[in-house]
Amino acid sequence: MAKNCLEYINELNDYLDGEIDSSLCAEIEAHIGECNNCRIMVDTMRQTVKLCREGKEEKLPESLEKKLNNLLKARWDKKFGKKS
């Protein structure tokens, strides 16, 4: 019985890293050959990994960095509570 998209998602990181057995690799490749949504997801993940490896660090403007840090802190505090 063929797997559905959600069942393949759990295997995608290992697939992209080349850390799955050849039969599962062939199965995933056949699936992404037929499923446009999964093909887009795999292509996007590949591009993200490539950009992270090859990208250069960019300094954010100080005001944007401060706003981003404050937003992240507020969300963290909301989800996990403030530190004492």
C-alpha cells in the first residue's frame, strides 16, 4: 500500500541528507515525481539548505533587530512565561 504525503514528510530530512535506505529513497522519488505539492516542498527544503550553507551573514538595521528581539521575547514570555 502506498504511503500518503504526510507519511513521507517524516522521512524528508533523512532523504535530503542521503541517510535512508535505497528502497525508501526510490519510493520517495517516485512519489515526488507524481505529487506536485511534495516536489515543491522538497525543492524548497533543498534551496533552504543551500542558502544556509552558502549565504553570507547580513547585519540587520539596529531598529529592526530591536523590534524583532522584542517580538520574539514577547512571544516566548506568552508561551513559556516570564523568567524570574
